Amino acid sequence: ALAANGGRGFAARERFALLPSAGPIPPGMIDVRDFTQRYFPAEMAVDLSIIPEDELPALVEESLSLPPIDLTAAADTLESTAVLILAPVPRNEWRAVSARLANRLRALRPAAINLVATRKPLEILQQLRIPRALPPSAPSDPADAEWARLAALPTLWFVRRRNLAYRDAFAGEAIRIAGLDRVDDLRPRLDSLGLDGALERVLASATPRAAVEVSSLLASPRFADSPALTAAAIGELTRAGAVDQAAVLKVAAELSAPGVGDGLVRLETARTDAAPSKTALRELASGEADWRGAD
């Protein structure tokens, strides 16, 4: 269907009478310039969101228990049908991507918005609904730029939402922090490794929220069990200069990627009878050593 349409998006009901309650969506169906979609009927409520890629199979399996989507159904039926388009995000990048978005849900407008003109006057008075107002997209907005990147991914999936949909609408904002027992152990552990001075230099250039993120990162089990990974993380933060939350999340995503750091851990565990070299760890934490080459 994409080839026949010159690679451009198309309306699903031009090709199909039914869609499953979950499945992949062809690429190019979302216009990232104004965040409109033309794949699903204009009467349907369509939102774009993100999901950790390892959680997608379970959500698809759950959604397949719902009935398929009848694209030939009446407008009333389609108006009560909601679909969520999901952009899978690698687990190690989840918090970095989430931090670049103002929220994790973005409404998509239909590309064909004039279907109400085909209704009879009585139907307009009985069924006319006020469309959801969306702010115009600003190309300079970092959140819009991130949404545009996600909407252009070739791996988007859609799932049918239950008619009784719920959304998070809590006041305030959640801040992640490691357990107090691990944070309390952080300073003595870094002091024993000779990295307390390097940590102080990083925290001196960090914002208050970034300082919380740094403590949580270094207190997490993966880094608490590996002096080399701890030193490498401090080195990356040192190289970043002014440390904000985005910088910490970027370092966390890089060092948590599959396979990254495995070589350093193997070097550490090759000799269990030898303590880690404080000189080597301080060199890694200085930001000048090539820990990637060692890894």
C-alpha cells in the first residue's frame, strides 16, 4: 500500500475493513510538522505515547483480548474508540527520553478535520463535539523536537484502548532517588576508592536536581558493585562541565546500554585477590582516560 501511494501515508479504511486491536503502524502516518495523522478515521481519539521496548509485547498481548477495530462502523461507534500509538524506547534511554518530554502523552489531530460538513444539520446539533485544542507546534521547542523524532520512528505500534480509559493527572512531580541506605553508603565507598574528591568536583558544578540524580546513579546496584564503572561515570560527568539533569541522564543511558561496561567488569573480576588501583580509578574519574578503549 505504501509503494502504491508513493511512500506517503494513507487512510487505513482505504485498504482494510478491519484492523486488529494491536499491531505495527506503517511508517510515515504521522505528519511531524503539525502532529496530525491520517491512518485512523478522524472520529477516533488517537494519542501518541512512549513505552519501554521490553514492555511492548506484554501490552500488545493484553490489547489483543479486545475486539478488532471496525473501520466501516458508524461515526458514533468510531467516536467511542480510542487508539494509542506507541514509540518503543530502549530501556537504558527511557529516563533520558522522558526528561526531554513535557509529558508522556501527546494528542494527534486528524488530517481530515472537515468531516462534520458532510453531516445533516440535525446531526450537527445532536452530535457536534468541541475538538481538543492543541497548541501550535514550535520547532524550537525541545519537547516538540523529541516528539517529532519519536513520531518518525519506523517501529511504531498501535493498541486499542479500553472504553474506560484512565490517565495520570496527579499534581506535583515525581523525583527519583535511591534508597537512603545506598545513598548513605555512597560517601564511605567513594572515600575508600579515592574518588571522594572527584565526586565533590562534579557536585560543585551540578544543579540541585542533578546532584540528586548523581547520587542515585552512583548508588544503584550496577555502579555500587563496580569501582571501574563508578569512576567511568564520574569521568563522563567531569567531562560534561556544567552538570544538569539532562547530562546525568545521558551518562546513565550510555553506561547502562547493553554490553557497555562489561569489559571493565571482566577486568575487575579477573583477579579477586587484588584491590582496585586508586591511581587508575582517579585517572578514569578525571575525564581524561579512555575507559571505552579499556572496556
